[in-house]
Amino acid sequence: MKKLRVPLILLVSFWLVAIILWQATGTIFLLFNFGYIGTAVGVGIGLYILLPRKKKPSGRRFAQLLVGIYMLVFLGFIKKENMQLEGFFFYLLAGLFSGSVIHYLVAKIAGPVLFGRGYCGWSCWTAMVLDYLPYKRNRLGRLAPKWEQLRYVHFALSLLLVLVLWFLFRYRPHPAGQEALAWLGAGNITYFTSAIILAYALKDNRAFCKYLCPITAILKITSRFAFLKIEGDKEKCKQCGACNKACPMDINIMEYVNHGNRVLSTECIFCLTCTTVCPEGILESTFRMDVGGLEHLQRR
């Protein structure tokens, strides 16, 4: 049961949010929505913990598929809600408390205070596809920091596009319908195409997350305060470097362990890969309050 405390905490937290929103709004769909997502993520992490080492990625892919397909196909293409970043901006300007706004508030703004960038590791529908590509990470490490600024440029351009359309052209997209579907389709074609091209060009499945994903502009702020982070036992660490070699986000995990810190990097997507490959089993997820943002990354 101790091993399963993280998925149980996440499961209970999501269901509490689901019940509170349902009672506050009277909308039973919110009970189903957050209950479903919390159950999918909780079960996925639980499977990851319990499965044999070689089969552990199946647990994460299980959660990614359940949540990703639900949000992209059901909420997006069937219910015709614009779940893209631009949809979030449009709904905020219109004062609509819709699916996109709720999703961003929980998964990208409030949620990371509890589980950091766990959304990136367990629920992102772009990563759902990227994790099936052949390159786990580029062994040379990350590109120079200047390339990571493209994420903020992408975020600013998305916001600017919405503001220009809203204030200059008086464009008011229908909150649900063919317009929302067009925005969602165009956004996902752009994301998936650029993400797959980057993955093959840089031999790195998570290159899109590191250099181009605009959602990171939000997550890197809110995930600093995450209660849930990875921690290692400095006295038991053998300095083998297995965690560093396996981290898909190129985090120098040993550097944090050597200094007696939890993994304070805002690049951590809580994929749990490092806890799996550590031969001494000295890495684990822990809950407590501290402030992240100290970056130790492996660069070329």
C-alpha cells in the first residue's frame, strides 16, 4: 500500500474536485469528467508501479490513451469544444466556464501545485503519440537554452492571434460547433506534424515538449510549487548515472541527489522512469512543500 500512495492520493484528489464542482454547479458531467480522468491516471500510475520493469511503460500508455482519446476525440471532436490553447483564451475573453477553461485551470494552473507536470507525463494527447516513436532521448543531451525560448514565442503568438482577432476584427467564435472543430483540427495538425518532425530530426521523442510546446509557459511557473516531486537518498546513491541516462527530459537527477535536494527542475514530467531504472532503488516520489526552479540539465 505504501507503494500505491501516489496513485491513491491523485485518485482521491480528482474525485474530490469532481464532487465539489458537481455540487457547486449542479452539472453532473463535471463529476464524470474529473472522476474519469482521475481514475485513468490513478490506475495508470498504479499499474506502472506494480508491473514488471519491462512492462511498466504500458501503465503510462494506458493512462495516456484513456485520457488523451477522451479529451481529444470525445470532448474535442464529438462535443466540438476547442481544447487548444487558443480555445482557452477565447473562452476566457467570452467569460465562458467551458470544458477548455476547466481543463486548463485544473491540469495546467491549479493541478501542478499538487502533481507538477504530471499532465505532460500521463495525460497529454500529443505525448500519447510521441511516446510510441523510436527515440526515447538524444544521448548528447539538450540543445542550447536559446532554443527553449521558442516555447514562449509560440505561447505569445497564440495569445496575440486571439487578441488581434477578438479586439481588431471583432471575431467571436461559437463556443461549440464547426468553428471550434476547425480550430481544434488545425491546432492538432500543427502540433502533431511539428512534434513528429522534431522527434525524428533531433532523435528525441520529447523534443516538442522541450523546445516548442506553448503550454510549458504556464506549467513551468505553476509546477515550481508542486508538493509531489522525486527524491533520492544521497547516502545510498552509487553514482552509476542510470537515472541521468534514462530521463527523457535530460534532467541531471544525480546533481539534485548529491546536494540533498528533491528534483526541483520544472522540466520534470513525473514519468517515474528514473525510479524504475535506478539499480539501488533509492529514488521515490515524496510529498512536501518546497519551491522548484533550480535547473540542472544535461546539455550538448
